[in-house]
Amino acid sequence: MRHPSDGTLRRLLDEPAGVADADRAHVANCPVCLSGLAAARQDATLSSAALGGRPGVGVEADVDVDAGWQRLSRTVAESGRPRVPAVARKRRWRAALRSPVVAAVAVLALVGGAGAAAAGNWLQIFHTERIAPVTIAQADLVALPDLSAYGEVEMTEPPNVREVADAAEAQRITGLSLPRLDRLPRGVTGEPTFQVGDRASAVFTFSVARAAQTAAAHGEPLPEPPAGLDGSQFRLTAGPGVAAVWAGQHGMPNLIVARMAAPTAYSSGIELSTAVDYLLSLPGLPENVAAQLRHFTGDGTTLPLPVNARYLTASPADVNGTPATVLTSRDGVLAGVVWVDGATVTAVAGPLRADEVLSVARGLRWDR
């Protein structure tokens, strides 16, 4: 049986009666899940304290959200960068590995077709030229494994996201041109603040032994791996990036315009064509997701954008002639548009309508 998700572990604290008996029994007898439950309890206590609630967790916690937000805003303003407890950082990284974005990009990197550029001992196998949505059902999202199910992941360069003083500083740090809007959409006023992030890099090392354990957990045998795959490494990089943020009430964003150096991926040298079918057929990756990713096989330039079908819809559009993807929340509260221009991914998002974010995107001007 697979381990219950992080959400299930947290629900054991907040609403234990809502957790299935099988999951409760698994957690009670699983050292890994008991460790995760302890981390969830500590995170909940820290969050409650940060938001001004009384100690403890659960639906009865008394939390003053407004006061907590004001304290957080003051802390960021004074320090330029909030301090995150080590346990929270570990938990966040574990959650990131489960993210469908990370998983899908990583799978694509592994099946993306060889390119011509080399970086030291690394062969470039993927660079982003376009984005395509990959629809993921809620059931598949829950079942989607993290990368650690198939090997070791090492974060070699953290993104180090932080707020900077002004646009000039953001451009100096990232080297990216910054957005200028001649006209702001409804409800958006004032000047933006700027956040930057350094280039992020992670190395994934495929492990046949780890993959065999995952296959066994799904009750399936591991297919015979192609020669050279065990121990092979894949390096994923993205960034640097910059975001201009127009804040509204309580400092919550009313509009975000973000740019990032497009993701790339490198291999330690294995022939990707021999690994494509194998990697996409491994137990744990939902077949619906694998089937969509197969469309990108051999492309090496299309970045999959996972879309949770329960909450979002995706539709094609264009930004001044460049293909783009529009995402809209099913409740109509949020919308965003993302596209690739050259070697840069750009996104516009906020509590706006789809036509409004498209209007912003098409009206962007870039300071050089």
C-alpha cells in the first residue's frame, strides 16, 4: 500500500474522523508516516503561533489571520527575507517533490530527446520553447509519486527567493528585462514591489533498487531496465526569475507579472531513446498522465504545464502572436496566462477575468 499523502496526514490532526480506517492503520504502523505526522504537527503548531492563534492544531484553533498577515509583512519588510524553520524547509521540499509540476517536468526531461549542446559532462536534452497543458484528474494527482520513488534528488542550487528594493536592483540581479504597464486593470493601483529568485538546479539520480521498491509497493514487478540507466543522472535548471507584484488589501497580490529563464535539462550521457518507453511505463505514474506526456517524446522543447482538472481549466490563446495557455479557476476567482518568448517564460496572474489577464499580457512593455 502506498503511503498516505501529506494532506491525509494533516487531516489526521484536523479531522481524524474523516480519514479512512485503512490509512489510519497504515500510519499507526509505519515509521515513515509517523515521522511525517510529527512534522505535520510541528508545522501546524508553528503556523498557528505565526498567525496569532492559540497553541495546537485542528479546526477549533483560534487564528487571527489579519494580525498574522500584518506581522508577516512587517517581518519581511524589516529583514528582506523571512526565516523558515528547518523542519518547515524539509517539509516544503518533500511537498515540492510530490508536485505534479516537478514530476511532469522531470519525466519530460528524461524523455525529451537529445539535443546538440554539451555542458561539461552533461548533454543537453531539453530546452523550453513552448508550453502545453497536461490535464490531471484529482485521483491521478493524489496518486502521482514524487521523484524520490525512483531515485535520489539533490537540490544543488536553491532559488533563494527574496524581495529587493526596486526594479533596477531586480534587473541587475537577474539580467531579465522588467515589465512596464501603461494601463493597470480594474482594482489594481499603485506601484509594484519586486521579488527575485536565483537560478535553481537539482540533480536526479535514477535508482533501479528504489524503482523496484516502488513497483513492489504497487504490487507489480519492475520491468528490466535498459543498460546504463541505473545510476544515470539528470540535471534540471530554471531561473533566475523576477516578479512584479501589485498588492491589494492586507498586502495580498492583485496582479503578478513574472518572468523566468526557461527550464532546461541535461543528461549524464545515456541515450534517451532507449529509456523513453521504460520510464513512462514505470508503476506509479498514472496512465492518463503518461499518455499525455508521450506526445512530447522526442520533442525536447515542449514544457508540460500540469492542470488540476478539479480546480482549473486551460485554453489556448496568443500573446501578440506567440502561443500561450490561459488558466482559469472553475470558481472564476483567479486567472493567469503563461507563454514562452525566446528563452524566457512569462506569466501574468491575479484575481481577474481571463480577458483581463490577456489584456495585461498583450499590453506589457519591457524596460531594457
